[in-house]
Amino acid sequence: MGAYAIPNLAVHATFWGGAAINPSVAYTSALGSGSAATSGASVFAWGLGGGLTYVVAPLNLYFTGSLGVGLLSASSIRAGITTTASASAGFAFILGLGKQWAVGRTWGFGISAQVGWQSNADDHNGTTPGLAWSTPQGALLFSVTYH
């Protein structure tokens, strides 16, 4: 949902989300750092925020960005037992670049690439104060537009 504030510049609300199945995990602590592969685990990241999109009109090229609140949850299955956890709401952003092509007077097709990042404190882990999750994100998106 959004509106053009001035020609070629839209202000909008943004909702985004994604999932990683069996992700790799990298960690850094006072005791050292390392990485580990997971099995039977899923991580879900999503966010809600506000953003700006600038359209280069003659080319139908656009740049977009949003700042907001990111949420993070994870689940794992071991020995048939499902464990779920969530982190506190944190800072999140996404940036993107896209292109639209007109197909007739009322249809358009597009492609865009987005990158993002979010950070969430893990307040539910009593054994490691200050634990935080940093989640980089990336996506290639295709769109069909009717106007």
C-alpha cells in the first residue's frame, strides 16, 4: 500500500518474509567463533516497515528501500520432538533494484533483486546474555502487474 509523494517517488508500507531450511549457522562469542550445518531445522524471518521507491520513468527502472521491525523464529525436529524458539523484535531493512516492461496497455512484467539484513536479540536464552541473531537476506523476484 502506498502513494506517490512527488512525481516518481512513492512512499509505501512494506511486508516481507522468507525461510531457510537446514541453514548454516556462523557464531562468534567470547569463547571463539565457528560455523555449523543444521539438520531438521528451519528459520523464518519476516519484517514490517515503511519505505520509499524511486522510479526512473522513461526506463521503468526503480530503486526501493524499506526500514522496519524484523521478527525471527526457528524450529527443529530431533528424535521426533519439535522445538520452537523466537527472538525479540529487531531492526530490519531491505534494498532493491527492479525493472518493469509494459505488455499492452494494462499489463506489465518485471524482475527485481533485493538484499536485506536484520538483527534480533535472543532474550529467551538465559545462559548467554547478549546473544543476538544477524540474518542476511537476498531474493530474486518476478512480478506481473495489472493497472
